[in-house]
Amino acid sequence: MRKQLFHALLFGWIAVLGLILISSVIIAFLLRVTSLDADLLSWIALVIGILSLFIGGLITGLKGKTKGWIIGSVTGVGFTVFTFLVQYLGYQQGFSLEQTLHHFGYIFAALVGGVIGVNIIGDTRE
């Protein structure tokens, strides 16, 4: 059971990081060829982050098949810890209030994704 949950979390984190990496490349390309302003870009980044964490939580829930709210939350918290460590160790800055609120939204999106992912399959118990 623990091994299954760990593999589910690993798949979810890989999905989140992959989606964010792909979307970062797309945003960089759009910045290069269009004239996006900073306000629109921050909203786009927020929506992409929420969708990525939701999809990562969904994948975690689908793979984990149990305890959706817990594994979804751990997926979001893991992403937040990873982001904090990169920012703190790489740039010597903690989270601002705005970033903290964004990350609460990310954790909530992953939590909802985990709950939906577990319940999409239906009752597989015999």
C-alpha cells in the first residue's frame, strides 16, 4: 500500500513539473513573438499553475486509488516545498504574502484533483 501511494505521488509530481516545464516553454515563446504585458502574464502563470497542480493531483488520485484528499494535499505541499527550496536556497528569498496565497490555491487544486481522481474510478473493492 505504501509503495503504491509513493509511486502515485511520484507520478503526480513528475506530471506537475512536466506540465509546468512545457507551459514555461510555451509562455517564453509567446513572450518572444507577442507583446504580452506583465499583468496578463501573472494571471496566465497563476491559471497554468492551478491547472497543473489539479492535473497532478488527479493523476496522483488515479494512481493511488485511496485517500485522495491526503495524497492530493501531499502532491501540492511537495510542489510548494520544492518551489520554496529553489527560491530560498537559490535566490535567498522567502515567499511573499501573494506567493503564499497562490501556493495555498495550488495545494487546494491538487487536493481537489486527488479527491476527484480517486472517485473517478469508482468502487473497485470486491
